[in-house]
Amino acid sequence: MKQLVAPGFAICLGLAALRCFPVSAHPQASNWRDEGVIYLDHSVNAQLHPVPIHAVHLGDGFWAQRRRVTTERSLPTMLQLLEEHGVVDNFRRLAGHPELVRKGPLYTDSDLYKWMEAAAWAVASNEPADADKQKLHGEIETLIPIISAAQEPSGYLNTYFVGEKARLRFTDLPHSHEDYCLGHLLQAGIAYYRATGDRALLSIGERFADYIVENFGPAKRPFVTGHPELEMALVELYRTTGEAKYLEFARYLFSGVERDRLKLKDSDIRYMFSGRPFTSHTELEGHAVRALYAVSGATDYFTETGDPAYKKTLDLLWTDLTMRKMYITGGVGARVAGESFGDAYELPSEQAYAETCAAVANVMWNFRLLSLTGDARYADVLERALYNGVNSGMSLSGTLYCYRNPLASAAEKLRNPWYDTDCCPPNVERLFESLPGYFYAMSRDGVYVNLYQNSALDWRLENGVGLKLAQATNYPWSGDVTLTVSPQRRSDFTLYLRWPSWAATAEIQVNHQSFAPADSKRGSYLAISRTWSPGDLVTLSLGLQSVPTVANPRVADLYGRVAMQRGPLIYTLEQMDQSGAALGDIFVRPNAQVVVDFRKDLLGGVVVLKVPGLTAEKSLGDEPLYQPLTTATNRIKRPVTLTFIPYYAIGNREPTPMEVWVPISRFDNGTSSASTGSAGGTGNSSMSASPAKMSRRSENR
Ligand code: FUB
Ligand code: ZN
């Protein structure tokens, strides 16, 4: 097979049926300050161009709070833990300290790289205090020479495969993680370059990438990514340097041609989600993080090349994820064994693996698909995973982390400061620190608001006209958003506002006049095309209701159960909030009136849902395992008020039984037959945009 790659020209695949696609031309010397988390300004197939992090200023609000904790608590404590567990010493050992012993599993290098990526995005952003930024910047600057000194003259860099183990390099590709560590090194180097213009870390990654490209390939030694990650990094490296060889190597990795030369086993191929042609996949299987990093990289590859076979496969796999294999939290990975996907509709709650890294990967994939297409359904999934399955991954204190994110638990201790496999903590950190780069994107005809958050955008339209957008909102507690649109001068463009699929209604006013966009439907972007003048005011009111949600009956574990969702947030019961009613004896009456209550004092300030329920008078633990249906339906129950908290806040007080999917009371037929107990709301129907002023109120669905 002949491969021709010339940026700006075409990529041609296959000798027999030669097909060529235009390849994006990424200029060699890009302007580092203009580059977003992923840099798509020159990507021929990208509909959206994410703005750089420094173009976004966060005001007080949900993500500002989470990011503040990340910068001020998580990053400092995590670096200390990485030091304590020898992760930095593993590099120092190769840099003049042979007396140090290598510690930890063979992929620890990647944990430090992820931390550095997170710190770099913090440095790139506007919110951290100068002192914090300087400290983080200084820490990266201190680490770079240590890493550099561990790099061999050939470019090879890995702290595990050294000395005695050097002979094992690239001999066990399915498990060695040399590729995975390089991927994270490149991503850290790119982030640091985009934050500071300093190529020092990037150059280290490039040298190792060059070593791989020079030594491996179709006519050289065979290579496969045992843990996909490198693909994404190589495409981003191509976008950053303009060097076509990196995109070409990504193509080689996706071609899956080395199965025979590497004697790969079928089980390895399934587990790795690589080693066979990417376009031959028909379902998501194997190790969840590997698979989702692979599809993210393939989306990047498609964004640059436009090979239609990739899009077809990506569509198939996305449908498989969202129709059959994703938790309601956006978490992914049903099985502990192999940290893997389960079969279709296999979504157990308590046994769920739902590794934080997999939810992070879900966000990364959907961000790429969103940028590729401008299709809001990807933003819906991104938002679901971000607010729930990723957000649960870090405690409110910023110092404890979930590795698994189950949807039910019998008081398991879910949060720990450190894991021997510490992949998840710095993964959440890098995502949170890069978040400002996700909120807005530019397109050829205007600007997209992907996520609602108190924030300001200070950037420019693609015709070069400066644009400021000021967004005021208390999202996700409120669905009201106000935007002040200020182009540098009167300009024609389109403002795209996302109508999340969870919102039944979306009302828009432009300068106090109702505005009805054409083709408006939930789960899409609402296009407001007009001549904008500085100071134009847009208000968006999203119908924010508590929505009892059921799963497809094919999910056996969830049949007869309901989860509460309000806006993008999934809710859960924790035992300690239920006034003594045992979680195992509880039924919810989902169609009864829900009362929302903003509790400033609770869990950093959350809206709780008070939902009428019933509890069995006698513990269900005393009932027989099997009994006639009529006996069961006649059991005596008494009314209780169930208090739901947002899922992301689980396990922040003490280990306690927890449950997202709650059995539905069969007595509930939509009419209120049982007392709502103490949940009786005030009936105040106006939800203030200010959480502080948000009092208890009833929500009718
Ligand atoms: O193998 C490296 C990381 O450790 C994976 O991404 C996680 O799933 C965990 O296995
Ligand atoms: Zn992880």
C-alpha cells in the first residue's frame, strides 16, 4: 500500500482503488496563543473552531468553583503525592540518581505528564491568582530538565524500560504502555506550548515521536498502540507542527495492518481496541478507556482527512455507545473485569466500573465530534459526562478521587487521595483546567455557545472583527442565560445557542423582543442571524424541570426503576439524607410533585430534590426471596420524603449507601394517593436566577 501525504493536497489510500481526500494544511509556524485545547482552525472538515483558553474569562459559578479547587488544592496535593510515590524520582533516577529505586506500575510516567498538562492549562487560563500561576509555571519548568535528562540520545524516553528491562522495549506492545506514555507526554508538551510559547517539553515529545516514526512502520518494525492515546496526540502534534509524518503515522496505526507481524491474539485486539483496521469495528468492546481514546483519535484523524469510512465507523460506534452502553451519568464501562464495556444493555449499577478516565474520554470524544459537525447531540453527551460521570471523579475538597463511579453502593469507600494506578486524578485535573476552551467555538459564519456558564468571551469572528460576549447565568441551577453581544463594530453573523435536549422549552428574546429561530428543536443549536451592534442583549430561558427518567426496558438491572434528572444533572439518594428510611426499602412516586430546594449550606451549595416516596413498613430484608405478586403488592408502606442530591456530590460526607436508580412505587398512577409528607413546597413558582435567592418551590412536569 502506498501512502502519500502532502498537507494541503491529499491523502491517498490503497493501491487498487486509489482514493484521495484533501488533507488539512497546518502551517508549520502556528501562532501558539491562538490554539485551543484542540486546534482546528486549519482543519478542512471541522465545522467549529474551539477558541483558545485565554479568550475565556470565567465569572463566579459552577465550573469556576470546581476549577478554583483544582488549581488551589488538587494540583499542589497531587504533585506532592506524585513525589511521595516516586513518580518524579523515577525520572531523577535516570538523571544522575541511580541510587533511587523505580517505583509504581509501568505507566507512572503518564501520570506526571497528565499533571503537567493540567498545570499548563491552568497557566494558560485567566482565573488562577498570579501567585498560583507562577508557582505552577515554576514547577513545570523544574520538571522539564528532569524529564529531559532521562531521555536517551536516540529520543527514547520511558522510566520503566531501562537498565535490565531495556531489552524488553517494544516487545509487548499490548501491555507496555510506551505508546500511551508518549501520547501523554506530547499532550502535555502541546498544552505547555499553547500556554507559554515554550517548546521545551514539546521538543522532548517530538524527539521520542520521531524515534518511533523513524523506526516503526510498514517497511520497518511493526507497531500497534496497546493503549490507544498516541493517535490523538499525533494528530494534535501534526496540527501544532504542520509535520505530515505524524498524521501519516496515525493513519498507519489506524490501518491495523500489523496483526500478523505482531502475532496479535484476538483477545488482545478486542481488549486494546486497536490492531485491526479501525474502519472494521462495528461495536464498542474491550477496555473502555482504550476504546474511547481510540475513537477520539480516529475522530481527529477524520477531521484532518475526511476519509468517509472513518465517519461511518464513528457514527456506528457512537450509536452503540449512546443507545446501548452508556450510563445515565455519561460513565462508561460496565465490567470490572478488563475495565471493559459490557454487552448491549449491560449496565449494572452497583457493579459498574465507570472509570473516571472513561468519562473523561467520553467528553474528549464528544468534543471532537461536536467540533467536527456542529451537531448539538454531541454537546448533550459531553455535558452529561462532564457534569456527572467526570465531576463525581473529584471530591468537593479537590483532594479525594473516585476511580470507579458506580450508580449504587452499599457504603463503599469510593474516594481516595491516591491510587497505585493513579490515572484518573490527573485526568480530571487536566480536563477541568482546560474547560474554558470547551465553552465557545467559532465557525465560518459566527459563534457557538456550547456550554452555559457565567463567563465572558473576548475573541474575534473569523473575518477578524473583534467580538466580546458576556454570559450571565446560574446554570446548572437555573436555566436562565443572559448574553451581551458586543462586536467591535456592527457586524452580520450568527449566534448559535445550544438548546439542550433535556430542556422541554427554550425561549429567546433579542433586545427584549421575542425571537423564534427557524428550525428550532431541542437538542440543536438555535441560530440567531442578524446584524449585531455592540451591547445587543439576548436572553435564553431553558425549561428546567425535574424529570423522572427511565431506562430502556432491555436494561434488565434498571427495569422498574427511575432516576431523577434536573437540567444536565443526574441525582442520587444518599442514605444519610433519608430521615431513617432505609435505601433498600424505599420506593419513589416519580409523578408526584417534586420540590426543589437550593441548599447553600450543603455540599458546596446544591439544589436538592424532595420527591415523595414510600418506604416498606417492614424491612424488605425480612420478606422471602420469592413470593406471590399479590402478596408483594399488598405490602404496607408509609409515605416518606426522599431527598436527592446531585450525583457528582456522592461520597463527600462519609461512605454511605447510595442509589441513582430507585424502584418505582407501583401504586403511583400520577394522582397523588399518598401524603407528600414534609415535602410540601411553598408553591413559589418563580425560580430566581440567583441560587442564594432560590427558595423551595414545586416543579410540575
Ligand atoms: O492502563 C493505564 C490506565 O490505567 C488505563 O487508562 C486505565 O483504565 C487504567 O487501567
Ligand atoms: Zn483512570
